[in-house]
Amino acid sequence: MQIGNRALLIGITLFLTATAPVVAGGPRHFTDLAQRIDAVRNLLGWQQDQGVAPRIIPEAANGSPSIDLDHLVNPSGLEATLRNFLATSPLDDLRITVPGGQARLGDYALGTGDSLLSHLLILRGDAFIYGHLAGSVVTLDGDIVLGAGGRVDGEALALGGQVRDFGGQVAGEIRAMREATAPVPSPRVSPLAALARSGAGLLGTFLTLTALGFGLVLFGKANLDVVSDTVTHSFGRAFLVGLLGQILLLPTFGMLVVGLALTVVGVLLIPFAVIVYGLLVIVCVVGGFLAVAHAMGETHARRRMARGILVEYPNSYRYMLVGLAAVLSIWLIWVVFGWVPIAGGLIWSAAALATWVLGTTGFGAALLSRAGIRANFTGRLVPPEAMTDEYLWATPQFGVPAVKRPPQGTRTDT
């Protein structure tokens, strides 16, 4: 029976129950709730699902299979057992023993004023409880309807159905579980498909970081240079500060919220403070990571120029591109060999650790330099004017040729 039909049947049944005194004097006198349900079903032309006729399931000859409803501690296991019984035994030959109770097939109704001093197991049907049930009630592929005046001394468990309470009482626990479905096995992915998927993700990450890096160079080059130089000249200190900043991130946020909550005006500013704090953390983390990439690209270019290798167009855009390529090359190794069972996990761990170290260092450098505002950061060993590209191009890379000193006393002027 469909869910909509069940709901309509339940509603009509409740209406007939509520108007029982009125209908009792009519030409058709319903003396039992089951007769009312059957009358409504026949009036609407509904039939039982899958041709199931309501009946009692006989007990097994040797007591097996047996379903214990005294302690419903494992609903999933109980559902699996019941479904196995229904799948392996024809309905006409079905035999189930319920110690201290009874098993039924199809809908069952316990009318008002009736009592059932046992457990109740309903398979492929609904249980309408308007009387007193001294045990527990369990339904498989059906609903449990607790009408006004209905009372269950045990538990109510609906497997593959719902528990609808219209004013009843249940002494134990009320639970409803949807039908358990076998897990769908995930399709087997070939190494080539896994390589293509991981490569596409890495390429997307690279393009995103490149766009953010170019935007940072375009609109915040001065701050980027300061944070990048902090990474270059104070790498260890930046890492320690970044690690400490990660530890104090949540406590600082909590102190900020508590401090604002102490005043009336501060309470109103808490939402804005939360947003600003989150944006500052994101800017420091992302900007610091991009500054690390910029520092790596700049260091690589300066070392090449120091060896006399001509570097075309040395600028911050080139530094950022080279640095990001170097950082993501670690993940490129994982993309190529990530499908290998053991080596893939080790490579991923190494790449994640290296990325975390670089991100922590960039975060610490952003904190040390106040996001690039504090130019005189700790660790700078050369004057700011010596860090420009113009200074490096104007300075000979191999030193100034030595000139023989003239003898003492010799005049060199003419």
C-alpha cells in the first residue's frame, strides 16, 4: 500500500473511531475496529499489498526460527533476520516462533477496550493499537498507529515504516527505521581515470592560486614584498610564530567575543567582529602562503643571476608563478603515483606536511610583519634599497675588477 493511501486510510479510520457513537445507531453497526478498517478498504477498493491476507503466522514445529522481542537492542539485526525469513520461505509456509507473543501477516488492529497480553510482530502490514498491549509491538514494512487510548507496555519499533502517535502511550522506547538497503559498491576507477581526476584538481588549484597571487602583486605589492622578505630572512622565527598563532587562534577569538559581550555596545558589534576576524585570518593564511611562493620564486631567480645566468624579465609576477609551480610540484608527484596503495599514502602525507609547513611559515611571517605594514621586521640583514631589482642589476655579479695600486709617492694626477 502506498504511503498516501495509508495516510488516507488512517485518517478515515480515526474519523470513524471518533464518530463511533453516531455510526453505532445506523444501519451498519461497527463493533470492532478491524471491521471498520476492512469496511473503509472495501469501500475505496483497496487491496492488501502483494496479495497478503491478514492472518496469524503459526509457530515453528521445533521452535526455530525464533524471534525474541523481550529486548530490542539490535534493530538492524532483527530486520535482517526477518527479511531473510521472508526471502527464503513462501508466505503460505512461513513459520515463526515469538516467545511470549505472536506473529501476524498483514494489517492488525487492537480495538478500544481489547487487551493482548503478549508481544506482537506484524510482517508486511500496519499495526493499529487502540487497546492495551502488554508487550512490545514490531512491524516490518508497515506503520505503527497509536490511537487515543492505546497503550503499549513494551517498546514500539517500526522497521521500514513509521510510528504515528495520535494520543497513545508507550512505556518503552519508540523507534522507526527505514528499510535497510545494501550498500551500492562504488565503481572501480582505473589508475588513468584517477590520474586525470587528480590532475584536473591540481590544475584548478594552481590556476586559482595564480589568479590570487597576480591580484596580490597588482594591488598589494608593497605588503607582499615585506612579508616575502620576512619569510626569506626569518624562516625559522616565522614558522614558530605561525605555529603559536595557530594554537592561539581559537582562544583569541573567544577572548574577543567575551570582551565585546561585557558591554552593551560590544554585544552589537559581535557579528561584525566575527566577520572581520575571519577575514583577517583568511587574508593572513592565503596571503602568507602566496608570500612564501613569491619568496621561493625570488630566491630562485636571484641565485640564477648570481651564477651569471641571464633571467629574462625578473619581476614579482614571474616570482609568484615559479614559486607556486615549485610548491604544487610536490602534489604533482602524488598525482602521478597516488594510485599506488602504500606509496600513494606516504606521498600524500609528505605533500600535506610540506604544504602545512610552508603555510604555517607564511602565516607567521604575516603576523610578524603585520600583514606587510611593518617594514623593519626582525631578521633583515641588508638595507631596503639593496633588495630592489634595480640595485641587483646595477651591481656586478662577479665583483669589481681589481686595479693595481700605484707605488707610494707616485702622483697619479696630470
